Amino acid sequence: MKKHLPVILTGSLIGVIALILVAMGNPANMGFCIACFIRDTAGSLKLHTASAVQYVRPEIIGIILGSFLLSLFKKEFQPRGGSSPVTRFVLGMSVMIGALIFLGCPLRMVLRLGGGDLNALVGLVGFAAGVGIGVIALNRGFSLKRTYTQNRLEGAGMPVLSTVLMLMVLLFPALFAFSTEGPGSMHAAVWASLAGGLIVGGMAQRSRFCMAGGIRDEMLFKDFHLLWGSVALLVVVIIGNLILGKFKLGFDGQPIAHTDGLWNFLGMALVGWGSVLLGGCPLRQTVLAGEGNTDSAITLLGMLVGAALAHNFGLASSANGATINGKIAVGVVALVLLAVTLFNTNRKGANA
Amino acid sequence: MKKVDARGCACPEPVVMTRNAIREDANGVEIIVDNACAVENITRFARNTGYQVAVQKNGADITLTVTKK
């Protein structure tokens, strides 16, 4: 059990901080959501014009910087990249579109479940199915090929960009769009969001916490190590919500969610599939971008663009359910993932 | 013993490569990686499946010798 302690602690701490951030103003069941927060940031940068979801979320910046600082301290900061960057950009877009059809990344899926939102349970089944497709690909030799050493500035790209963004928001807020109503207007104080992100980024860097990795490793190797982290997160959030009187079991009337089961399932299936192809869930990609992994940095940029497209083209769901455009996008993204899977699967793996 | 180069491979490929090598030769495998995460993952996999691991660092490269207990 001792070897599982770091990942269990990380899951528990993410749960506690998520509950605190919601109590301090973040939207319900959204203490953290990598997809939603990158989407909000895209809106604040005016990459999309959905006025309800525009806010530069300091949590994302905090996670990147927390991971960056801890990896420097532990001498694990390793600038590297070059493993199919364009493909990863497209996978980032794909994962984001899937997440915005469900309305949350895998992390928020568990936070929603912890709040009693049973739509997230449907999402979880879809997510596991998607991870299963990715696992089949890995077993058949799927690889996006090797990474190579990059220079330190390239590796520090995402931490530097994040710092610049945070400073610009604080010094020149007029440059950005900020929601005055809707989820984008709901947020904890900047310092609290930033501090929460820093702690989670640091902890997740140390423990390699990953929402997709848990189910994937269980399927691939019967290894439950990472899954313990997700279970700890769920347990802490359920207990916390019960204590705070915010646990509401059911499908209907859940905050920032819809009851369209098929599309909840399919949206998260895309996220699971895409996350395994990328080598980690959106949170893990954010942490790796802080560690100097430029492929993950590219993935985050793909997610940023994916979020903008999802809102500009009406792909993102709302409380009313999935849109027609969103349903078409599910088919298109599935074809994209299939093409990426087939083109990169070879018995020789990375040596192909 | 089979030698595998997993340098630059993203998670969880180094572990998949280790598993595949052990399937081919149950005595073990010598695998080279270049990051701490891969070392942890391969070590955990090896111990869970009845193998022991010796770790040797050589600059940025880390060689793991996975052998039957």
C-alpha cells in the first residue's frame, strides 16, 4: 500500500482543493476541469465568443508552473519532444471536442460523479470503453514515435507562456474578455485558484497522477496503481459533498451537465481513446507540459484551438444536450482517431 | 537476454515493450530508458509479475536489467 501512497494523496488532495475552490466561487462540480478551464481561457483570449465561458483560469497556469517548479527541484525537468507533433495537436483538438460534448474532462467527470451526477457514470463507462480501444491499439504496437532532446528554452515554452499570460491578465485586464454571467463568471479568487493549481501540479508531477492511465494500466498490465488515485479522488469528493450538503444523486438538474446519455457516453469515449493515444489524460498533458515535454505543450495548444472551434462551430453541448453539429463532430472525431490509430499501429512499435 | 531501446518512448510504451520482450524470452530483458517515470513504471510492472530489476545510470540513459526472481 505504501507504494500507492503518493498517488492516493494526490487524488485526495485534488478532491479537497476542488471542494474548496467550489466553495470559494468556482462553478458546481468544477473545482478543476482541464477541458473547461482551457475553453474558458480560449474565450478570454477572444479565440471564441461564447460570452458565458470567458475567463483566464489561474488553475491551469498553476498546474503548469507547479509541475515546472517541482520538476526543476527534483532534477526531472527534461526538455524533449518531436513525437508526431501535428498528430498530437489534432488529438488535443479531438479530446477537447469530446470533452465539451460531455461537458468535462476525465477529472471533472469524477468530480461530477462525486457530486451525485449519474450522467457522469454514463460518461465513465464511455471513457473506459474509449480507453479500451486505445489499449487494443497499444497491444498492436501503436506508437507516435520517439521524442528527442530539445533545448531548455523550447522545454520551458509552456511555463514561460503561462507566466506571461498570468502577468498580462493582472496588469492589462482590459485586453481580455471576462464573462459577466454563466460559468465563466464563477470563480474563486485568483490567488486561491493559482495556489490550488500549483499544489495540484506539483503533487501530480511527483505521483504521475493520470485519470486515463489508471484504467489503461489495469487493462494492459492488471496494474491498479494509478487507479487508486482516481478512487481516492472520488471517495474524498463524495464524502466532502455529503458533509457540505451538496451531494445530489440523480440524472436531472445537475449543474453544467446534460442528460443525453448516448452523447455523454460517446463524448467521453472519444476522450478516453484520444487520451490513451496521447499517453495521458488532459491533466497529465498539462503536468507534462510543465516538465518540459513539448509534445504535451503542443497538445495543450491543440486543446485551446479545439475549444475555440467547439464554440465557434456550435459543437459544445449545453444543459439542453448535445447539438446537431456536436453529434456530427463525434462521427468526424471518431474517424480522425481511427485514422491516427491505424496509421501509427505497427508491430514494431516505436522502431517502425 | 534480449536488449530493448525504449529511449524517447512515451508512457506506457516502455512497459509494453518490456512485457513483449518477456513474452519472447521469459528469462528477462535489458531495457534502456531516459526518464524517471519509465523506470518507476517498468520496475512496478516487473515486481508485479515476479521479476527483479537492477538499475544502472549512464548519463541521461538508464539501463534496467529485468530478471526472473
